[in-house]
Amino acid sequence: MNKYTKTYTITLYDTNARTLRLRPISAIMYFQETFARYCASRRMAGYDLILENQIWVISEINMEIVGDLPFWSEEFKVEIWFSDISKIKAYADFNICYKDNVVAKGNIMYILLNATTRRPVKTDELLSKFEVCNELALGEHTKMVLPQFTEQYTKIAHTNSSSDIDFNKHVNNKVYINLAEMTVPDELKQTHALKSIRIRFNRETFLGDTLHCTAYKTALPDTYAHIIEKDGVSVCDIVTSWKEHKENVNIVDYDLDIRKENK
């Protein structure tokens, strides 16, 4: 098998407060959880690599929502695979499957760095530990291009705290995604759901750094660019696209498994 799969039960914490369906940011986190498990099964997890003075870092994340995301308490499956491994980078593609349908899909570009110098190291060891599956979740891998801005919408600031720091001692990518979500207009989130997200990480940030996230309307309909800066330099660029959600999206019209418990 060239794919690794893991089944999860969605918790209330990981749902949208209005719809009780899986938050897109949580979908990305579940993928990274599955990736970590896959790597651990091949002795390539973060705690394995640090013994060789190496770390995993994410360069880009791309995800599309293509169906109804799982409802609270329901099971869903994440499947991941390496679709491309070159000398200094590797693409891991993923599907999130719910009720036998793919409801979200995407890819993440990973790079191995020397933990001291923060310079890329060759991925030769990856080729010996993982198989490559010639299947692309989103089609050809392409570099992220920011759409043309039309006007600034909003801007917020955030100072990194100890709860934002990950195993690699830099800021977890969830912080940047949360900042982008916070700068999306509330009126848009009331009537629209996320359609796609593209993320490019430019620089690491650390404990105590202050980040400024500015959201811009773009020339594309219902599409926003979120530029996150430290000291006036972009550390992360995010593009979110939105689609009008269906009526009664928060109503569950089938029998939940949890309703059958303790009967």
C-alpha cells in the first residue's frame, strides 16, 4: 500500500459553532496528525529526526473543500501519501473521506532542514523509507501566486505566546491560519463557507514575535488575500476563496451514531 489511512471521530472542539461541522482549519490539523503518525510508523517523526539534527517544516499548504464536511461525533477517514519526493522537497497529498465520499483534498509541501543552520538537507532517506504514489489530489503541483489586491479590508495584531510554539520551537502553522480566519468579514462567514485555501510560509517566527495580519479584497469574487508580517516583512501569505453555503446546512437529516449509544 502506498497510502496511509487513519479514522477519527470529530470532537465538538473541532467543529464550527454554527453548523457543528468540521472546521476547515481542523481538517488541516487532522491531516498533519495523520502525517505525523505515518512518519512515526517509518521512524521519521519529529522526535526521530531531531536525533539527526533535522526537522520537518512546511513550505506550502493547499486544500479544497468538495463536499459536506463531517458533523460532530461522526467518523471520517484521512488518507495520505507521498506524491513526489525530490532532492530537497516532498509533496504529501491527502483526502478526507466522509460517508464514503471525498469531502476535502489537498497537498502539503514539506522540506527537511538542518535544525541548527535551518538550511535544507537532501531527502535521500525519505526515498528509502516511503513509497511514492503517482496520484495527485489537486492535479499538478503549482507554486502559489497571490491574486491582485483591490482594497484593504481589515488588520489585526497577535503576539506569539508559549501556547503557539510547536515541537520545532517555532510558531505552529495553526496560528497563521487562525489569524487569516479572524480577518474574514463576519458577514461573509454568515452566508458563505470556505471553498479553498492556499498557504505559503516564507519565514519562521518565534515566541514573543508580534505578527500583523492584513486582509485584502482581491479581483477574484469572494476571494481574500491575508498577508501576515513581522517587522514589515511577510512571513506567511494566505489566499481564501468562499462559496455561498446551502440553506439549512446545520441541520442533520440522518440518524447519528451517537443517538444509538446506551440504548
